[in-house]
Amino acid sequence: MDLFGGKIDWNYTITDMPSGHAGLIQFQLGDMTLAAISAGPYFKLNESMSLMVNVASKDDVRRLY
């Protein structure tokens, strides 16, 4: 996680879900706090990923976009 000054805040596994275990993680990249969740056993690994970033204003959207 050294890339972009990143660090992991927490990592949690939810057990006994109908589709199996689910993994949750919150991490930092630069000055952004991000979270991710695993898609369970039905997920087919590929090169894509999606990020959802919460912002306070349209100016923040413009700056990040």
C-alpha cells in the first residue's frame, strides 16, 4: 500500500453469508478514504474495478474528474 501514500485502515470478514464469506476493507490512497467489498464466490476475476468516491461539492467532482 505504499503506492500513493496508501494505508489499510481496517479489514473485516463477514462469515456465514448465504453466498459464503464476504470481505470488507477500508483504505487510504493519497488524501482519499476508500472502501471495498468482495463479491463472493460468484465473482469472475478480471482487470476492471470500480471506485465510489463521496464528495461534498461539484467543485470536488470537477477536481477529481
